[in-house]
Amino acid sequence: MPEKILDKTIFSLLEVTRSVQKTISERYKSEFWVKAEMNKLNLYKHSGHSYPELVEKIEGKVVAQIRSILWRDDYNRVNSEFLRTLKEPLKDGIKILFLAQISFDPIHGLSLRIIDIDPSYTLGDLEREKQETIDKLQQEEIYTNNKKLKIPQLPKRIAIISVETSKGYADFTRVLESNPWNYHFFHMLFPSVLQGEKAVTSICNQLQRIKKVKKHFDVVAIIRGGGGDVGLSCYNNYTLARAIALFPLPVITGIGHATNFTVSEMVAFENAITPTKIAEYLLQKFHNFSVPVQQAKETIFGEAEHLIERQKTNLKSTIKLFKSEVRNKLTVHKNYIKEQAQNVVQNSLFIFRNENADLNRFSGSLKKDANTICKTQKLEIINFQKTIKEKAFGLIKSEENELNYIQKNVQNMSPEKVLKRGYSITLKNGKSIRDINALKQGDEITTIIFNGEMQSIVKKIQNKNDTL
């Protein structure tokens, strides 16, 4: 009861607060729906109760504020419904439509007791935020900027934004490093928070770090796995989506979900539902380059082998032809020498017979000169024989010299003689190189010379066409 002091009616504070409590309880008996922004959830894990801080803003300015109470059982029920409907838990900074009762406690003051929260209202607000982000990026004409970039033919230097302990990060690196084709990748982790209200700032900070060293990377991969669709709303944030759209390197995303396509994924150069699929996308890039190269290599080796076989066959045919020509020339010249010798003998006999007949016919008249004539004839015969021998030997010597010359040319064409004159044979993988385009820097080659062979590494290649 109030007291009377100096003609004044005085109430205690408890009496005033109980009066307010009674008035409010009589005035606000029913429950009612309220929409507001949950600025802070203020969840106390040891008790399970939360004390949300509710505000209303107009043009960014707080025009109303009140604290509220969400008891543990109500919190658990509502949070489960949010996870089921939104794939997101209750958290700071979301707009909610909630069923409430006004309560007043003499000690704790005025508050709203939250009985239930409609997740569909929050879902609609999140979808509106997502669409607003898309609209703003399209109005700025940057929505497809990252998609227009060109990814290197072999994107092997990867900057990864992820959590070191993330299963998605482990799956991504495992697929890259254990590929059966031995494709080699360089990757560097830029650790970041990947979900919740801190994710946007954390990912953007790491993008800025990568941007400073962009020349060392070919692509940026944002990897998240193991969380399903929970915590994806941050990827609809305008600031994060804009940072990805304007990033100077291609951004690929694998944030581990099959539904609810986010704006960050929409503006990224490439995306997949899992980190494993993103790793397979990079491997496919290597496949697209490697397979034609391997096929070309096999074609070159096949054509080289066929060319060598054809050249071997041509060389054998040429050697066989040379041998045949030499034998034919030797046979022809031998027969010619024999014919000349036979002609010399026959002519000698013919002369002898004629001279003998002349001597017999004129023996009577020439007896006195017989000795002189015989001596003269003998000298002529001797000189004639000597001349015949000299001419025969000269002809034989000339033909023999020509045969030796031909034989020497044939011998000079042998591989051993060619190498001895300073020529060499260059081999790669045991096969002769006839085209400079068959070599590249770093190849190991073998050079065969007359008295041995040497191993070399190609440091520089200059095609004669390059100097024209």
C-alpha cells in the first residue's frame, strides 16, 4: 500500500512495477504476430535459452528496439524447423515473423516472449536478398565478367580458399594428387571461414590476398564440403558475389550442395556440386590437351619408323645396284681385254704367215739379203711385240685404275667411311632424327661419330626457317 508523507502519496518501486505488470497482462492477453530484424540471437549454450535483440530499421536507421526471450524448448523446435526449411539455423541479421506475447517482469522489465517463428517469411526475405544481388550485378553489367575470362589451357597453379580440415578440401587435393596420369598441379591454401556471418569478410579478404600475387596462379577454387545446404546464404551476399564477378582470375566453386544455386556460383567462371567434380573438371582440361598430344606423338613415332624402314630398304637396294654395276663393268672390261689380246695374237700370226710366204716366194732373189731382212724383221717383230705388250699393259692398267676408282667410291659410301670423314648420326630414343621439329628443349639425344658416341641435352633449337 502507498504511504502518506507530507501530504504526498508515495509508491514503492515494486508497487509501480507490479501495477505495470498487471496492466500489461490485462491489456495484452492474447498472442500476436510481429515482424522484425533479429539483430543479435544471444544464445546461451549452457542453458539453451536465447535472448534475441529485435530491431526495426527504416533506411538503415533503428526506429524501434526491444529485447525478447526464446526459451530452450521453443528455440530447439524453431531452430530445427529453420534447418529443415531454410537449410540455415537461426542466426544474427535475419528478418523474422514471430508469434509473441508481451510480458513485464518487475526485475527484468518489458520483453517479448517468442513462442514460434515462421521460417517461410525468412526464406522469402533471403530469396528477395538473392534476387536483389542478381539485379544489382546485372545493372552494373558485371554479372558475367568472370565467365568471360580465358582459363589457361593447362590450369595447374591453383589458389584454394577453404578450411584446412574441410573434407571437401581433402577430397579436392586427393583427386588432383592421386590422378593415374601423373598430371602435376601446384596448389596453395588460403584458409577462410566458409559459412555463417563471418564467411563473407573472410573469403573477400583471401581474394584480396590472392589478387596481390595473381601472376603466380591460373585459377582460384572456393572449396567447401561436408555441410550440405546449411550455411549457404552468405554466398548470395552482394559484396562476395561482386568480388568474385570482378576477380581478375577465373574462379571455380565447389561448395558441396545439389540444390539452391547461389549467386556466387552463378557469377563464377565454373561451378560444380562437389569439390571432387571441380577437381575432375581441372583434370579434364589436362585430358583435352594431353590426348591429342599423345596421339600426335604416336603418329610421329609411327611415321618415323616407316620412314627409317623405307630408307633402309632404299639403301639396301642402292648398295645391291652398285655391286651389280661394278660386277658388270669388271666383266665387260675383262672380256674387252681378252678380245684385244686375241686380236693381237691373231694379227701377229697373220703377219708372220704373210711375211713367211713373201720370204718363200722371193727366197731366191733375196737370199743375199735374207740375213739383213731377217735381222730387220726380227727387230721390227721385237719392237712390235714390245709395243703390243706396252699398249696391252697400259690398257689393262687404265681399266684397273678405273675399277679401283669405282671400288674406292663404293667404299667411301659405307657408314664407317662417312663417319670417319666427320659426319655424325643423331638419335633420340634410339631412332635417327631427320627433322629439327622432332626435338624440343630438354630432350636427351645420342650423337654417333667415327670412334664412339656421346649423350647431349637440347638447350636451344633453331629452325633454319626462323632465320629467313
